Amino acid sequence: MKRTIASLLLASAFSLAAFQAGAADKVTLQLKWVTQAQFAGYYVAKDKGFYDEEGLDVEIKPGGPDIAPAQVIAGGGADVIVDWMPSALATREKGVPLVNIAQPFKQSGMMLTCLKESGVKGPEDFKGKTLGVWFFGNEYPFLSWMAHLKIPTDGGPDGVTVLKQGFNVDPLIQKQAACISTMTYNEYGQVLDAGIKPEDLVTFKYEDQGVATLEDGLYVLEDKLKDPAFKERMVKFVRASMKGWKWAEENPDAAAEIVLENDATGAQTEAHQKFMMGEVAKLTAGSNGALEEADYKRTVASLLAGGSDPVISKEPEGAWTHEISDEALK
């Protein structure tokens, strides 16, 4: 009899565990790019059980050159996406109602990296040069900056020639462009890895130029926020994700290792991911996950100041909310 009761208790325990596992709320996150330390906080939250603690079953979908997060979420392929605010606001104006619910990245990592031998010493020297620019929504900060400088982007001696840059540093290495788009945590390191010394480069961080816009925020579709159950899932998701980000900041090397374990392609190297995580930690530092309104207004002002062809044509309404982050931070 004792054995039978014990067996029943054990079976009940297994059944309860199975029920709890099955009852976890599913959340699908679409990343802006491939698996790398840029998204370490989410992989850490999954690896360390922070999502499990909130009763969430989170699927993290890597991005890539042919994946537009806004299209994925609009098509029902994700609950929440990582995107840059210029892209998200431009997308919202075009009819996909994205809403920022959290902002893990406080600083911008975007910059132009130029060969010193090209003669570029300051922004005034961009005229007449070829500059590498990412597209697929990543071009908006650059176009906004050129509009601030009143430099045309259609070539000529008084403008710049825009080279549609792939997600690599080849145009600089092969001297096809005087400057290319880089992130402090990624492509700049690739340039150095290619053997070019820092003293042979001139860099222009968007933050230093006064045209920095917010990057790597969390966005959902506006209509979804009308559903209390969805909002509850997002509160849990943001809370666990920010726990993951803060752990990653404090343990950058370990966070990089977690990212590598989740890289199904095997394309990333340990050295580069540790470099990346160290730089990314500088950008997430100071953020508790809540979007600061001043940062939002700075981004909008920059995007509106585009002369005859601004990134967005009017001030957005309803493009962000503190409702999720306020609850998550309690």
C-alpha cells in the first residue's frame, strides 16, 4: 500500500509539472539581426530561467538580411520585435501601428568609420565622397543626419554618393568608400580585425554629432495592447528580459558564452562576441527598460528635421507607452 501511495504521489507530481510546463504562456520574439551579443539579454533570460520564473515559454527568432521585423509581426509571426525607433516610426506612419513598450538600449552604437587617408577630418569633408549606408530601415538615421548637415545624398561635388552597403566592412577594406556604417559593438571591431589600426581611422559617433536616435527597442502592435492577457504577458516578458540584460551587463563574458551556445550557425567567434558584449553593455547601462520621453522626443525631432524629404512627415501619436514597463518595474 505504501508503495502504491508513493507511486501515486510521484505520478501526481509529474502530472503537475507537465501541466505547469504546458500552461506556460507562449511569447515569440523576433530579433532585428542574427544571434549575437546585441541581443544577449534575451538569451540570458531564457538560459537562466528568468522567463520560466514568469511562466513564459519564449521563442527567440533570429533575424537576417532578408527578414524585416515589422513585416514579421504584421504577418502574425511574432508577438514582439526588436527594432530601431526610426524604422519603427517610419513603419507606423506607413500603416503598421507599432508601439514601443520598453527601451533596453539607452545609447546609440551607430557611427560612420572613415579611412584617414580619404581626407575626411570632419563632417564638412563628406561632400564629394562615397559613403556606405545600410538600408532595410537602417538608412533613416543617416539620411536624417545628412539633412541636418544640408548635404544632398544624390552625389555630385556638393553631395555624397550613397553606396548601398552590405552587412560587412568590405567597402572600406577594398577602398570602395571613404566611410562606412559601423556599430561600436560589431563592424568597428571587424575593421580592426582586418588589420586597420585605430590611428588610421576617423570615426563619427551619431551620439557625438547630436543626431543619435534610439535603437533596439521592444515593439508590439497597438491593437494587441487592448487584450489584458497579452498585456500581462508583455509585462512578464519585459520584467524577465530586463533581468537578463542587467545580468549580462554584470557578467559580459558569461553572457557572450550563452549567446554562442544559441548560435545555430556557428558563425560567431568567442573573441568577437566577448568584444561585442563589452560594448553593448555600455549602451544598455543606465536603462531600466522604461523609455525616457526626452530620448523619444530627441529621436522624433531628428527624424522630422529632414528638409523636403524627412523620415517621418508628422509627429507620431500613440507610438509608445509606459503602461507595460511601469507594471514590469514594480
